[in-house]
Amino acid sequence: MDQLTSSTVFWLTTAVAFLLINTVILRALQKRKSSPAAAAAAAPPPVVQGVGLVRFVRAMARDGPLEAIREQQAKLGSVFTASAPLGLFKVTFLIGSEVSSHFYVAPDSEISMGRLYEFTVPIFGPGVLYGVDLETRKEQIRFNWDILKPRSLKASVGAMAEEVENYFSRWGDQGTVDLKHELEQVLMLTASRCLLGKELRESVPGKLCELFGELDNGLHLISGLLPYLPIPAHRRRDRARQRLGEIITEVIRLRRNSSRGAAGTDENNDDMLQCLINSRYKDGCAMTDAEIAGLVVALMFAGKHTSSGVSIWTGVHLLSNPNHLAAVVAEQDRLMASCPGRTDDYHRLDYDTVQEMRSLHCCVKEALRLHPPVAAVRQAYKHFTVQTKEGKEYTIPGGHMVVSTILVNHYLPHIYKDPHVFDPQKFAPGREEDKVAGRFSFLSFSAGRHACAGESFSYTQIKVLWSYLLSNFEIKMVSPFPETEWSTVIPEPKGKVMVSYRRRTAPK
Ligand code: HEM
């Protein structure tokens, strides 16, 4: 397992290089922040160390994070610290919504991603996000939120549907395919079409997939510690990033030289790339071409594995649960009877119809609950106190790494009935178990200060994709139900997911 992945950063966090790189800073912080007030606060969390820590790390690698963390939880409770010898690192795990508030809502000056995401700088570019100061990053994240809001999504649904329709028109009347491969390809096409515009998609077919693939391949464990180490994978990553920058800036240049997107001139005001071009910092300055290209790459990257992982899990669960599948197909048939659907005009699908796909929405959300793709890790700059469900108080010292265990939270039986069972009704009206339990119960898109800007975009993209597939094909799993592959960028089904399909005939 040598690929550095967001899940690896989390799941093997106790052994990983990120922590080494921060050790010096953390120690300094600990000294600075250990004021008398901090000393007088509640006790620190119980600690797993020495042989216990070795067993914990081994369990992570052998059984996966859910079982490994739950085992520690059974011994130590819902807040505990993994501590390495010589103060090399201290990672505190927070389990449950009661202890999650500070993690998600406190200001960045108290707890933040800190330097953990610095490995993204050669991927996204030096002028954006984790390569710039906090204030600039906040403004750039605001630009992201602006382009991903419902108004832009409304304009994007047709483009997504067109890409999906085009892609699956290549399938025959029946056949067998690797669903993972197919969904990854089509999601890349829908995302690039929405974020980069039509002209780019048409001029560089296939190239984007290849270049983003090189960015993925450039993520190795060592990249977390030394992102600029001149290894072949990093060199290929850098070449791909440069080429992506050139392609995107060429489109920006063409747009700047034309009247497209200027206020009131044409339909391109709704295009996400154009919205980025039109964005302004608080001081009135526009982003440079390199900054826009960096944000586009970051957005594509943020959505690439997350969306494909979730769409595959959604499919795997649906195809393994005939009752839920039947409910979703019935919903599609009902919606498509009154609007464009199981014909060759699917690209006329609209945003409101996607919003009405409630059964499908619950299925995607349930897949997200069972398989949250992203881990949430922060660095505490100041101590903070949490109170567990059982009423125990702990003070987490400044300097600790802190992990919000999204996966474990999603399997808590006092929040979700039969947490191991795929049951989309958990989120249906009348149950809504996440809402009943309150804030921080469903965390796949994070929450609070750094909540995912792409949540609505992702749901829309995944729903459009499955809506088209289920409206147009009967699909059956050929492979057995897959295990989880923990060593990939996003925990995804292990191996190929082979399905057979048969084109549905139009309803009479
Ligand atoms: C199923 C798909 C996705 C999932 C599960 C997901 C999940 C997440 C999570 C958990 C975070 C917060 C990470 C943290 O707290 O450390 C996050 C942040 C973010 N996501 Fe997503 N994401 C998805 C798709 C997307 C897409 C498609 C985009 C853009 C097109 C996107 C853009 C972002 C951005 C910009 C942030 C940073 C927000 C900030 O730092 O304030 N995401 N995402």
C-alpha cells in the first residue's frame, strides 16, 4: 500500500509522515498554550500508547478503521488519544456528535487543517487554497460556493444529462462491463463539462482523464512529507499539472478576448468557468488566469474520487437490494412518464425533476452514510474541552492532531437503527434519523466552517447518472458483493464491479 490517499492519511494517521512534519510546531504550540487555565481544565483524554498503539495501528491495516477505532472506543470511551514515543505525535479521536462541535465550528485560529493539506500545493498550484494565506483562501472558497450554488446547478443539469446520454449511447443492447470504470469515466466527463465549459470538453477529448490520472498517480505516502521530492511520479504529476494549467488558461484567454460572459451578453453567464472569471476579491481585483486554473483543478480533484466512490457504492447496494431497486426504478418511471426520459432526449432533464428523485436521493445518502469518502483531520492550536454523551469532560491540549471519526459516527446504534444495514428509509420522511439525532450526525460532507461546497453538485451529478442508467437499462451485479478497498484515494469497492445490462424497451 504505497499510494498516499485521503483515507490513508486518516486511517494510518498514527504512523504517517504528516505528523512528523508537524512535530516541531506542535511541541512549540504545546509549550506556548499550556497556560495555568489549561492546566486547571478537565483531564486529558485516556491514551493508547506503547504496545497498545502498535496493536491499534495493526488493527487499522488488518480490519479497517471502523473495527479498529470501535475496539479502542470500547476500552477507552468516545474520546481518546493515540500517543507515539518521545512525543512524536499525539492524535485525539472524537467519536459522536456530542464531542464534535468545536472540531467543526471553532475558528481556524483555534483548530484548522493547518499544514496538513500542503501536499495539495503542487497539485492545485501555489496561488490557491493551501498555497495562500488564510484570508485569501477564504475568499477563494467563497468563489467556489458561488459557482456551485443552485442557480449554477440549474444550468448544469442539462449539460450533465447530455454527457451521460452521449456516454451510455455507446453501450449496446446488452453486455457486461466494469461498473467502476464506466462510472469514473462518465463522472469525469460530466464534471469537466460543467466546470470547464463545452468548448474545452470538445477540443480535448480524453486528455483530461489522462492528466487527472497522472495527478492521482503522483500521490504517494512520501508526498505527504516531501511533496517536491524529485521522484518520477512527482515529475509526471508536475508535467500533467503544467499541461492542465496550459489547457485551462488557453480557454480563459479565449473567453477574455471575446465578449462571452460579459454582463448581459450571452448565456455563458451561467457557465461555472465564466463565473470564476467574473469573480472579484474584496479589493475589487479579479483572479489571475493561474489562480482560476488552480481552483478549477482543485474542484475537479475534490469531486473526482468522492463522487465516483459514492456512485459506485450506491449502485452496488441498489443492485444487491431488489426491494430498494424496485422502488427507485418505479420512481424513475413515474418521473420520466411526465418529462423527458427513457428516450433520446434525456438531455432535456431539468433541475426540478432531479429534486423530485427522493427515493434515489435517500439511496445515495445511505451509501454516503455507510461509506463516507473523506476523513476529517485537524490540528488544534488551542486546548478545548468536550463533554461525552456519558457526561465525562476532557480537555484536548493545543498541539494535538484531532480526528473526527465520521465513519464510526455513522454506525452509532443510538442514531441509526440497524447501522450496518443498507436502508435508505433511514432518511425518508417520518424517520430522518440524522435530523432526529441533531447536528453532526451525518458528516459525509463535513459540517460547519469547512463544509463541502460541492454537496448539491455531487448529489445532482450522481442522481442524473443513476436516473439515466435505471431508466434505460436493466442492470444486474455479476461480481459478488465487494469488500472495501481501504488503500485507495477513497475507500471504494475492492476490485472490478462487473455488471450485466440489457437495454429496456420504451414503455407502451
Ligand atoms: C460525494 C462527493 C463529495 C464528498 C463526500 C465530499 C466531502 C467533503 C468533505 C468531508 C469536505 C471537508 C473536509 C474536511 O473537513 O477536512 C469537503 C470539502 C470541500 N469540498 Fe467536497 N466532497 C464531495 C464532492 C465535492 C465536489 C464535487 C466538489 C466541487 C465541485 C467539492 C468541493 C469541496 C470544497 C471546495 C471543499 C473545501 C471547503 C472548505 O475548505 O471550506 N466537493 N468535501
